[in-house]
Amino acid sequence: MTQSNETTRRWLRRAGSARLEFGADYNPDQWPREVWDDDVRAMRAAGVTVVSLAIFSWARLEPRDGVYDFAWLDEVMDLLHAGGIAVDLATATASPPPWLTRKHPEILPVTRTGETLWPGGRQHWRPTSPVFREHALRLVRELATRYADHPALVAWHVNNELGCHNVYDFSDDAAAAFRRWLRARYGTVEALNRAWATAFWAQRYDDFEEVLPPRLAASYPNPTQQLDFKRFSSDALKDHLIAERDLLRRFTPDVPVTTNFMVMGETKGMNFADWAAEIDFVSNDHYVLPGPQARDELSFSANLTGNIAGGRPWFLMEHSTSAVNWQPVNVAKKPGELERDSLTHVAHGADAVCFFQWRQSRAGAEKYHSAMLPHAGTDSDLFRNVTRLGERLRELAPVAGSHRTRAAVGIVFDWESWWVSEHDSHPTERLRYRQEALDWYTALLDAGIRADVLPAGGPLEEYRVLIAPILHVVPAALADRLRDWVTGGGHLVTTYFSGIVDENDHVWLGGYPGALRELLGIRIEEFGPLLDHESAELDNGTTGTIWTDRIDVAGDDVEVLARYKTGDQAERAAVTRRRAGAGSAAYVSTRLGPEGIGVLLPGLLGPAGVRGELPAELGGRVELAVRGEHWFLINRTDEPVDLGALPGAGILPPRGVTVISRE
Ligand code: GAL
């Protein structure tokens, strides 16, 4: 079944047939005028179709308060249009100019320890500053009115990576806005006191005016205050997005609005699942993080982005052609990785493959960050690879517009569980929410089983199996929803530290895993976190780390799939499954890593009848992603893979990707 029956969302405003877009951030203002013509020529040679323009151009566009200089941008827009290149025009509000911060230092963000983040880098603005908002919107209005009818303009790019550096601001503006947000959420200070459990440590508030952001405190700040501050901070940035979007829609209702999310790695402050409805199409930036699961993490992020977009096509706004500049050691991509990484995004629904940035900077903090056109120039392997990628994307034009095809297995990804499960003063600091979810994803890839990574607010009921790793925050409504789905035939798998608290971070009483206890048919009186040097062996040959639980099995309908062999829980159940109505609910009480999870998978997926869609011999070596009739086969290895078992598929080169058509 192909996802999403809703009407297609808006995409770039342009005529012509469907295609996969190809391009980059373009920063011509970093270069002398004579370079611009070369740029357009080389863009055409590479097959570039679209660029994101003026992202960091505020100081050039408005060199003095209220004084604008658009002449250079007019020229660039015209030049690009003449070259057949479309423009995703930024609102240029990401980095405020020096005159603004000199005149209004009160727009600068403040850390939780009270330090000001000064200008000199970028994104030094408070999401809640009315002064910043006023100046930003003034610029947006100028841009919107000036370029509304420009034929190169195909989309608006609000700000840039909202929250990349300024998600948590503890300033007085933030404090005032936090109080307004809390009033709207709770209505009365009594309700806030209940939600925040302020009877604890004499934290009772008599008035909203007494409430502060969780600034550096003498000891652990109130956990619900921390959770609400995270919700508020994500909302404050979303509010900025909405403010710019509303203005753009007022002046250019026919131009779609997007902003680039950062669904990648440990970037967790922005609840992108909650932002997606605010824009015309989802865009994402992704950078590969080195490590054994680097490739799988890319696939995981692309998959989640595709599901945040409701299965519709989305826009890969940034990734890198080769090395980045912001890791401790910045390694170039290996042969084949550029194309494989790009096409993995396409496989998961991207209809645009763009990079940071077009021409590698000569100076500035990002001069060692790769680009489409490197320091070496067009006579370089990198530029030739980029050009080949452009050709490949043109060949794949028939894929454009196709929606993701839903898998039988879903991995639930919940921002609030991510936030809360990693809070301080918990049974362990070692727990990593996203890593656990990624481990399940890797294990499924290793087993040749396609899965969707989807937000908790997504269409959970559409799946035969749901894996909900560390689903820590379970409000009553979610517990009811999962129970109904399970008894109706769904197969749930959840893990340690799930079902523990409600939406206020209050523990569900009566034994863990609280909200899911009855569904799972187990009861836990005490957690058993493991010290760093400890592990626990299970009788199925796997080894657990980080966590164990003291599980009591509650009824006959619960099967013990694995027991602890060593450690404090020896003899006790480690993995359980309860038959419930037409479905089942399984619990995994320790961190097993991808290999250990792989041992459990047949037993967990068997009852749901889920099997790999690829011939068994390909499972593990090849990732399958499906967009309608288009099957993407992605080589996960550095060796060639013979796809002989699939008619017409041939040999998949090391790190290669092939796309076949299957009705
Ligand atoms: C992104 C940002 C780009 C560039 C890139 C480098 O966070 O949006 O402007 O800095 O990272 O990887």
C-alpha cells in the first residue's frame, strides 16, 4: 500500500515535467562578480536545477538599519533564471547583522549558566525576542514583495536550520515567553503546580510570574519544568517559522514555503514531527556521522523524514559531497558513497538532492567543508562525480512524485520519550534513546526486513508489527490506542524503560512498566541498571548491557522468550511475549545491540507473519526501499552483490544503488 491518500502537498512553483531536483546552497556574495558567470556555467554542466540563495545574506541585503541593497541579488536571480536554474530563496534571517546586535544586544541568546552568546558566529538570536522578530519580519516583507513575481523563485526557505545553535535560550525574553506558554497550557497556577509536582522540594508557585526557565540551579531542576521548557523551546522556534510563513503567504500565496529540518544524529531539540504540518513540503539536512552504523543512520534519518512528510516526497536540502568541517576528524567520502548516500535519501522519498554548498568557500569557518565545486575546480574527481550524480538523477526522473510504500513493520520514534528518557537523576545516565531505535533498525536491515520509522502521532494502526523502543512517555490515550490495536491483531514489541510516565513525567503506579503493564502481562518492582563493566548473559546466547529489569510474569498467557543466565536477574525472564486478543505484546528488558536483537527477531516477527521481501540470500547485504513501483536496492556492503535472484537486476557494485520497476 502506498502511503497517504491525502491530496498531494505543494511542491516547487515551476512548470515542466516531474524531475528529481539537484543543487546546493549558493553563496555568491562570498565571491567577486566575475565568478558568478562561471558558477552558472558549471552548474549547467553539472545538471543543477535549483539553488538555495541568500541564506546568510542579511548584512549584505540590509547593510544599515532599514537601508536595503537588492541590486546584487536581482542580478544573481536574473543570471540563474537565464541559466535555467530555479531558486529556493531564503528569507536571510538566520544570522543577524552586526548593526542589529550593536543596537539591540537584547536579541542575543543566553545560556543556562547566564552567558551571552555574542555575534561572531551565526544564529545569535533569541527565538522569543520581539525586537529580533520585528526586524526579521521587516526583511521578509521586503524580500517577499520584491521577488514575488520573479520567474526564478520556486520556493521560500524560512531562516535556516531553525534551532541549530539557538534552541535553548534562557534569557529574560525566553522567561517571559515561557510564562505565557505555561499560562496557555495550564490556565491556572494550581494546575501548573499539580503538573510540575511542586510539593516536592518546596517548589510551589503562587503566581506564574515566579516561574523561570530551568537555569543553572543548585541541584536537579524540576523534571516537568525541564520537559515543558523543551516543549516550549521547540514551540518558540516553530512560532518563528509560522510568523515568517504567514507573512510570505500573505504576499506570495502561490509560492510554497519550507524550512530545512535536521532529522539526523543526536539533534533532538526540535520536535520536527510536530512542525511538519506548518510547511508546504518537508525539507531535511543530513550529514553522515562516522561509526559502524553510519550508513544505517543515514537510512534511518531519511526514513523518519519520509514518514514525518506523511509518505509524500520531501526535499533533501543539504548533505555533503565529501568531508564536513565540524567533526573532530573530517574524512572524505569513499568512492561510491556520494551516489549511494544521495540515492538512499531518494529511496526514502527525497525528490531533491541538494548539498551544502555549491562552491567551496575560500575563507571563513567552512572553507574545509566539501562542496559540489571544490577548491580544485571543475577538473577534479569530485566535480566529475557530482556531474555523474546529476545524470543519474535525470535518469531517475520517473521516480519523482512517487510516495513511500508502507512497510509491515513500524519503529515508533517519539520526541518526548527521547527528551524525558535521557533526563538527569534517572536509574542510569547511559541510556541513549535514538541509539536503541537505530539498533532495531540495523537489526531489521540485517534480517532483510523493511521497516518505517514513524512518529508516535503517525498512523500506528496501519502496521502489523510496531517496535517501540524506550517508549518512555505514555499518556493514557496512547496506552489505550496501543491496547486496542494489539487486541485487534497488532504485534507490539517494546523495551526497557517504556510505559513508565505520563505526559507530565509522573510515574504510572502499581509496578512498571506502568501504562503498558497489563498489556505486557509483566510486573517490575525494581529496575536493574548495569554498571559500565557489567553485562548480563541471556540463555539465547545474547548479552545485555546498560539495563536489566526484575521481571515478574503475571499470567499464563505470557511466554518467556529468553531468560537471564547471569547477574542479579539470573533465572528471571529477560524477554517476554503475551498473547492479547488477536495480537501480542512483547518486552525486551535489556540493551542487546543489533546482533542480539537479530537473534530475537524471528521469534518476535514470526507470529505476525512478517518476512523479508527480498530473496533470503540478499537479506542483510542489500537494503530495500519502495516508492510505488520503484524498488531501490542499496548495497550496504563494500563488495559487489549479485542480484541474480531478481529478474533484470544484475550486479550491484560496492556501495551501489539500483532501481528496478516492479508492478
Ligand atoms: C548546516 C548549515 C549549513 C552549513 C552546513 C555544514 O548545519 O545549515 O549552513 O553550515 O551545516 O555542514
